Amino acid sequence: MSTKESLENYFIHAYVKTNGINLHHVTQGDGDLILMLHGFPEFWYSWRYQITEFSQDFKVVALDLRGYNNSDKPTGKSSYIMEEFVKDIQGVITALGYDKCILIAHDWGAFIAWEFAYNYPEMLDRLVILNAPHPENMAKGLLTIKQLIKSWYMFFFQLPFLPERFLKRKNYNFIERVFLGMAVDKNAFTSEDIQIYKEAISKPGVLTASLNYYRNIFVKFFLKGRQEINYSELEIPTLMIWGEEDKALGKELTYGTQAYVKDFQIKYISNCSHWVQQEKPALVNQYIREFLAR
């Protein structure tokens, strides 16, 4: 039996209505809610090692963010702005029958998690951020040559049509380059994993929807968002886990995060890439367990 078939049999697949759309998710376990948010170009599958681990003690829900995999894919660039992402998460927690959750998020999901924490702090018990800097640090980083070079793809994605055509080439070969090209441990991703990600990103509407996240990032997130949100000191206990060999986001973006979070911990993982929870799942799970057990 393949990995995908095993997970399909183990996890419960469902949909939740939120903010006028339906979001697909997988869930397992009972108890307090752990909500997991993925990044680009992923979907719920990126949390496969964490769902099985934490569903022993919690109700774990791993979302497909709007536009991804089996979730609704509203059309138009304006549907993919931070305000809508935050409303999606607020609606998910409420629709699942909870007042608050433990939020665990990576990459784009973590940028959403940061903003959610400032907008709805009363709905978070703990926050776990994986390889995504605080929004203020990200904005400052984009003013440096070093991070601008690392973030070249964000500028390429601003173009209409051309990024889609480029990323579809050779049966979405960019998926293999993104995961295996960035990973330190190439064995962390099997050929089946790569095929699963290719199938998810190639579903109608998904690629354009995922790129639309980036097409609003400068005006709607870094510029407008910084003006509207006061990034005062968060009261929510927060753990940051960071794969040190991240080719897209420099380690220096983590420095000074404690200025924005009152109760802050950071765990660096050496010899590990941006795909931290998939490349070093046992260590990531250990750090999260220790944090939740405090």
C-alpha cells in the first residue's frame, strides 16, 4: 500500500464552511484543537508526520488553505489578501466548535498565523511558527540586498500568465526542483511524495490561486498591513522552529523576534532546509511536545 493510500485510510477528510468558502481538511484525534497551516507549494500533506504524532492527545486539523488542493478556489487576485486569510482561520476555529486553538504553521501559513495572532489573540492558546519570520523582520529583510536576492521568485510571480506557463513546464517539474533542490537530506522526499505534490498543484485553478498569494504580498501585506497593524508585544506563548539551511529565508530574519513576543522560544535545526517539519520530523515533533508540555 502506498503512503498516500495509507494516509487516506487513516485520516478523516472533511470540509468546513468559513468566510463564504469551503476549506478541505484532514483531521484525526480528540481533545483541544491543534490547527495546522501549510505553505507554498504544499497542502495538508506537508503535516503528515505531525498529524499522526499529535492526534494521540489532541484533535488535529490540517487545512488546505483557500485555493489549494481540494479547498475552494475563488477567482480573482483580490480573493487572496491577508484580510481574507485571517477571516478564513477565525471562521474555521468557530465552525469546528472551539473558542481557541494551538496554531502550528509553516511558510505562507505562518505569515497568516502571525497576522491572525495580532487580530485574534484571544483565540490562540499557543503559537508555533516554522521557517517564517515575524512580518516586521520580513519587511525589513526585503530592504536588504541579501534577502532581495533570496526572494527573487516573489518578483517573478508578480507577472501575469508567464509564471504559470513556466511552472507547468515538463509536468510541473518545478515541484521536484523546489523540494529536492532545497532539501539538505534528499531522502526526506520520496518519488511518491513528489508525485503527490505535483497532483495537488496541477488541479484546476490551484497554481494561479497559489501565485495570487504572492501577487498581493507587497501592497496588501508588507505595506498596507504594516500601516494598519500595531505589532506590539504578543502575549501568546510562541515557539519558532527554524531549519538553518533555508535558501529562501535567511536565518538573520529570526534575530530580534523576542522584541515582538513576550514569551518566546526559538529552536534552530542545523543541516536542515526550509522544509523543516518534513526533513526533520522527529526533532520538530520533540520541540513542539516540549513546548506544549510547559
